[in-house]
Amino acid sequence: MITLDQAKEVINGVLDPVIGRPLSDLKAVKNVSVEDGAVSVTINPGYPIKSTAPKIEAAVKDALLAQGATSVTVNVTGNIVAHRVQRTLKTLANVKNIIAISSGKGGVGKSTVTANFALALAAEGARVGVLDADIYGPSQPTMLGASGQPESFDGVNMEPIESLGLEINSIGFMIDPNEPMIWRGPLVAQALTQLLNQTNWHDLDYLVIDMPPGTGDVQLTLSQSVPVTGAVVVTTPQDIALLDAKKGLRMFEKVNVPVLGIVENMAMYRCPECGHMEHIFGQGGAERMSKQYNVPVLGQLPLDSKIREQADTGLPTVVAEPESDVAAIYREIALKAAATVAMTSKDMSRVLPTVKVVND
């Protein structure tokens, strides 16, 4: 008959279906009890679990029954907590985790990845917001089908615009889309800090930031002033794009922001007529970058005109075709990033008691 210690050892050794690491690495095993061989356990992997809960439940049950449990009850929860950011910064009061989507250069599909990444997290059950930090080319309002101007009920803070289940804010809501933004770096950084801190986000599990492309002064300032939990670097297989993506990755390393992984966009092209696969922009670049910097490849996306068309109409692929192969890749990318966040150190400032000195 299985003992409590045996049950804990078995459960901790079960592999998480998202990243293939033991549940112990995610500190996911919360409560285990054994009575007359019947095991009851609560699992919280720390990321949204709508599609993975049945897989975790089945894997834990199978492992315990194989070791002699007479019956198994598994409760999988999706409670998401705040994780540590740069040491000089504090997490936002109403945002648990900030994930920055970055690229070393423009034109690699970063904004499209951002929109689908956020929608994928929301589809998995998380509360998600999007901050469009690309001041010179704000595209998230268009991609997410959002319009209007943010309201302010107190004259200081803005209410985010809601669309497709996301909370969104962007400079694009406040300017004429036909007018260019002729702002210098300090003004851009100040505007983005205000957008972040003066938006009344509503208890978000994740705020996904569409970062400006490049690795200049604006990007560095943002990386140092925004409390980022982790970053995702978007590239294409093209050598010149990879060179710039490496600069972006190194920038985050220098400011102590963990890089959650690399997304290789436009990795291959499938001919709609014959199904032939062609690596138009090269092959294997993200894998080589992954090995060089010990950062995982979260996923590879195809060069597909549908992805562009759907984003242009305000219904990105994850919403327009949720059962498609491409939507599945976006969900895999988002869940891998969220699971990697779950393995980082928790933000203890939210749980530590405050100390007050009272004079008698």
C-alpha cells in the first residue's frame, strides 16, 4: 500500500505537459494526503491550465495507480502569483506579471506575435492586458479590433479599452492615426511610463507589452524602468534578423530581465497548392541562438498570409481560427513562456507583512 512519502515522491516526479520538467521544478504540488491507499492531491503549476489540467490529472493518476494507490483524486488549480522583477523595481499593484515581447529590429512580426500571445493566455483562462509601447507605430488597436479613447473617472488614471477579452492601452487611442509621432527619446519613455502606471489595470495575471523594435536608448530606458518579469525575443531565421535579436537578448541580460525564450517567426512557407515546405529566410537560426545563449525556442511560426490578414481585420488567428494549427503553436508558445515564469522566484513583497513602529 502506498505511503504518504511515496506518493509525494511519485507526484513530484511527474513531468509537466507544457515544458517537460518535473512538477517539483514548478513547486506545483500543494497538498497530498493518503488514507488506506487512497491519494488526494492538489496541483497548481502556476500558469493558466484550461487545456492542460486534464493532461496533468491523467498523468498524476496513472503514476500513482502504477505505484499501488487504490484510488486517486486530483484537483488542478490555475492560481497565478506575482514573480520577482528587477531588484531596483517593484511589481505593479494590479498586475502580477509583465511579459515584454521584443525584437532587435522591425519587420519580424513582433506585434502580431504579441496580439496572439496575449489572446492565447486569455484563452487558457488568465486575466490579460496589452500595453502597446510602440509609440512610433502603434498597431495593437487595429490588430485587436479596439477603438475609442480611454476614460478617466478621477482625472488622473485611465480606464483601459476592452476588446476580445483583453484590457488594452495604446498611444494609438489618443492620436490621429494619420499623423506621425515626432517625439524624442525622453518624451517617448515618459509617455510609456505614464501609460503603464496611470492605466487602471484590473487585477491582471499578465500584462503583455509590445516593445518598440530595436535596442536603442528608449528600449534600454524602458527595460530599466518597467518592472518586467520576463521577456520574449521575436526573430526570423534570416541572419541579419538574428544578429539584431541577439543584441536584444543581451540587452535584457544586462538589465537582469530573464529571457523566457525565442520565437522564430516566418520560419517556413507551405505552398497552398502542393504542400511543399520551403525555408525562405534560412533554417536553424533560432536553434543556434538558443544553444549559444542557453535560452529555449518557444516555437516556430509559418509564413502564412492568413496570419497577416486576420490581424489586419482585428481578429488575430487565435480568435479567428482557434482550432487551427497556427493557433495551437501560439498557445504552445504562450504556455511555455508562462510556465517558465512560474519557475522563477516569487515576488515576496506582496506577502511580507508591513512593520509599523508605534510610540506609546
